Amino acid sequence: MEILNEADVELADALTGLSRAVSDGVEYRIRSWLAEVLDLTNPGWQEDEVIVNWVKEQGLVKASEMLLNRHLA
């Protein structure tokens, strides 16, 4: 991930937190960090049925892993 501005720093911090939460396997931490990443990458995602349904269908861990792969690949 290339860090060019403050928004990139915030996203990098959130992705790091999400990665650690997934590694630890603590569901409430995964949920919290996943929400943080989605807030930064998709503002208003809570009202977007497509994103909400995608998270539900994938599950917290898989959705998190997919976001991590997308942003850190």
C-alpha cells in the first residue's frame, strides 16, 4: 500500500488493526476493525444493502481477508 496522505495513514492503521484481529480470531475485534475499514473505504456502507449483504454472506473473517487482500496486495 502506498501512503501519500493522511487518509492513507488512517486506512493503513485500520488495515493493520483488522489484520491483527483476524490473526487473533477475536470476533468483536474483527467486527470493529472491519467496520473501521469499511467506513474509510465505503462511507455510508451501513445503508448499502449490497455491502451489508456481502459481509453477511462472506462472514466476518472471509470478508476481512478479502478486504485485506484487495488493499495490501
